[in-house]
Amino acid sequence: PMLLPLDSNLIDNAIINDLTFGTRQHDAAYVGVFRVSNFGNCHGPGRGVPETYQNYLGLALLDIDLNIVQDPVSGDFMDVVIDLNQHLHDVKWSPSGRKKMPAKPNQSMQDCQIFATHPKDSTKSNQLILLCNEFAMPILLKKKGSPKRTNTMDKEDERIVFRNSYGSGLQLTSLRLPNTIMAGGKNMHYFRSGHDQQGPAFLEIWPGGPHESMHVDFETYPFVSPHVKNALMKPSYPEPHATWNTLDEIHDKNDRSSLIDRDSGSACCVRIRWKDEDTPTDDDNERELLLGFSHRKTRRVPKAGQYNYVSRLYAFDPMPPFDVIARSGFFCLGFAGQGHG
């Protein structure tokens, strides 16, 4: 799950007005984006991979306390569930093209996020982007009944008005067909470079092993051309040692770690102020970094078993080539207790 803050200092009022009611209390402060699925490939409740599985997109308007907002007139909760994969299949879109349409919907859209982008000459974001695995599309997300408005990304013969499988308070519309950012990509994160985060836009492709990012221009469509191979930006020096060692230091009889070889992205990128404990304490040594969470999963032992996941914090320089400055060791995020689903 992820949250998009509806901050009027950073996001254009047109987007804010599409998603808020103008009330002082219990109005929308965030858009919540989450995965709804029967795919639970980890230890804990619902573990294991079913023979057939489906992934849905969940969206909700949340107030400042992260409660689902209710329509002040109807009282309806402002949350919906959308079967992106089924709807894309119905309009004859697939990652392999129309000539290679599968008989059943491909579950390509799994882990989704929504972020807001802005043009070079503005400090406010005026376009929402839906990113699911390696596929990105410009979108409109509105309360039902919100006024129509124009959008420069909109192309009528590619527009998809997604139907809701659950809920009726929100309407998601893709203005263009999904654009492949990087084949096989997943858990990528959008950020703006520079100490004021007003520089060129990048997607963090890998949070570690090494830290790799790619410049993506979200102002023009397609964001990435299939005929142009975008180079990954690599760091200028190796990552620092983790601040503590954990399971990744334990190896089996074949000298393999109990974890897979590389971190994947969980959440990124929050601006922080950081100072190295080993440097003098004057303020001149404090610097601005971008903070993220990453995760790594265990190898399946035995092979038919499920995964466990561990997480870490990391921080990197906001200026290219985005060197990682500090990273924690791994830690576990526990499952919800009984009655806390």
C-alpha cells in the first residue's frame, strides 16, 4: 500500500478539487493505493500461492487520521476496487500486443502506485501517473460527479474509463494505453533530483546492489519509447556497509545466503536532514538526503515453501548519480495480530 498526500502546496488545485468535498472536517487528505489479491506467497495468514490468482487495484480517499472518507451527502464510503487486468483484456490490450492476446486476462498489473508529476516551469504537480509493475499511464482520478476538465495527455481513442468491481464513489480513467517503462520492472519509485527536488524526474529501478535509477520524462507520452533504450544511472562508488549484520550473513552448506541477492523497493523517497555520527558536530556537516525503505525475500527452502521478507532503511544523495550514503541492517515487520486485520 502507499499514500499520495493531497497537499495543495505541491499539487494543482484541479486535482485536489476532483478528490475533496471542501469540508473542514474529515475531508480527504490522502489517496490510498493498495493491492487486493488472493496471492499470499509468504508465511502468515493466507500463505501460499493458489492455483489461480487475481490482482485488483484498491483506491480510497483517506482523512488525516487515515480513516476512509464518507460522502457528506450520501454517506457512502469513498473506496473502490478495480479489476485492471480484466478491463484491459476486454479492450484488447496486452503486454505482448493485440496479436498475442491470451485467452484469459494476464495478471500484469499487480503492485500499483499513484504519483503526481509537474512540468519543468512549475513547482506544482498537474498530472497523476498510475504505475503498476513496469507499466505507466497518465490518469484522471475523480469523485463521481466532478466537473469534466481537459487534459493535454488525453487521447480519445486510447482513453479507458475503468469500471469498479466494488464501490461507486470514485472514477479512474486512463488517458492513454499503458506504456512499458522497463520490461520486467517492479517496485520502482518516482523522485525529482536536486536539493530542492525540482530537478529532472527519475525512477528508482533498484534501491541497492547497486542503487540504479533511470531518467523518465513524464511530461510527454510515451514516457519511454520502445525504440530508445534508456541507460541506467549507476553510483560512483560501492554502497556503504550496513549498520548491523543479520540473516544475510548466514550461509548454507553451498555458501549461499539465506536471502536472495538484491533488495527491491518498498517505499521512497522522503527528504531528510542527516549527519554522520563519525564527523564533527557542527551544522556544516549536516546534509540533505532522500530516504527509502527496501525489502529482500528469503530463498525458498524447501523450494515448495513460502517466502519470508525482511526490510531495511537506506538514504542516498539527491544529486546524480544518487550514491547511497547510509543503510541499515535488515529487520522484520511483523504480521497483524489476531483481530487487527
